[in-house]
Amino acid sequence: MLCVAQGVAVASVLVLSAAACGSPARTVTARAAAPTAGTTKRLTPTATTIPLQLGCGPNVHPASSIIWTGPAGRDVALTFDDGPSPDYTATMLTTLERTHTPATFFLVGTNVQKYPTLVRREADDGFTLGIHTWDHPDMTKLSAQQREWQLAATAQAIHAVLGSNYCLRFWRPPFGAYNDAVVSQARSLGLSTVTWDLDPQDWTAPGVQTIVNRVLSAVHPGAIILLHDGYNSRWQTAQALPLIIKGLKRRGYIPVTLAQLVAGGT
């Protein structure tokens, strides 16, 4: 069964202990890739509220708590944050396509608007797409109205590309930062909050082989692996990806989408 946690300590560690499953919710400020100051123009809620439409229908319900790892089988989920980007998303998609490797992308709304062709390609490949907010703010520092706008604006941008019936079940908080209010609000809006339990910190650009080694040395059944395809230069992640995929498969792991992992795998 899927292992979820009410609160997960994910700050600057490669693997999250399974002991965290069921721990009380708290504010988490895990590091993940973020735009540098001035990279994007922050939009703020206007008097006109954007309705959050997820496109999932009445039979899809949010997880009761945070999803941070999967069942103890041989399936693992490769997940990518902050894209799409014009520089390396296409390269990573080509790698995934050539190796027949499913993946999951958490999309930033401003980038969806700029690069819709890449979003369509991700969807056409059958990958799971999720919300990563409009412009990557720390959601714990926003009002409830601002948080809803961040989610709704991003969903609207994705649906403008893929159609209103594309189901957006999942979202991931930027920086991995959340608290009870953030998670509860997302759940009330119909969204499952997703974090991770394996972070090779590729956003620090530690070197291609270091990224590969960190993933392969820490991978475990049901791992949700955090990688990045947007903001800043992701050439190291792009070059590490085929080596990671090869190493996972040699070890008997099966990459699946997040939706497949939640459903119990292949």
C-alpha cells in the first residue's frame, strides 16, 4: 500500500527515513531548485478570482496525507520540477522516449505559457503532469487566497494547452515548503500533495557522476526521486539521466509515473 506521511523532514538529505511515515505535520523548508531573484515577474491575485478546475471528475479524490514514497515493490518514480525549459527539457524527454522510461513533471505556470509545445510533448508521451505553482513562491508565506490563485492559475495554463479534461491530481510545493494550512487547503481543493524521499540535489550542480551516484546509492523500492528540468542550467541533470535510467534498470527497478506508483505500480 502507498506510504504517506502527515509531515516529512526532507531538508538537505538524500533519503527520508521510513520512520517519518505518520509523523505529525509541520513546516518543512527542504531545498529544491528555485528561480534566482528577478528571474520571473511575480503575479499576484487580482479582484477576479480564478476558479480551480482540475479536470478530474467526481471519482478522483485527494490523498488523505502527503505522498512521499511508494509501495515496497520494484517500482520507482522519476519526477522533474520547475519546467518546462527551452534548454534541457527537450533533451530529457528524448532520453525518456528513447529508453521507454515513464516519468512525472511538476510544471511552473509561467513556463507552461512560454513553452506549450513541450507540455504537449510530455502529455503525448503519457507522462504524469502536476502543478508546481505559477511562479515558484514559498507557499507557507502566502495568504490562503494567494495560494489558491497560484494553483488555479497554473491549472488554467495547463488546461489552455491540453484541454479542460486533462486531470491534474497532484501538486508539489516549491522548495518542499509546506505546513498544515498549505496541505489542508490543497486537499480541500482536490489536490494530493507530493514531496519525495530521494534528493540527489542536482540543483546544486555537483557534477554529473555525483548526481548519478547519489541516486543509485540511495534508491530503494517505491522511491520518489527528485530531479529538475527548469530554472538555471540543467545540463548536468540531462547528462546524468541516461546513466540513472541504465543503473536503475540494471538493479531491477522499474521506473513508472507517479500515477502508476500511487495505483500500485505496473
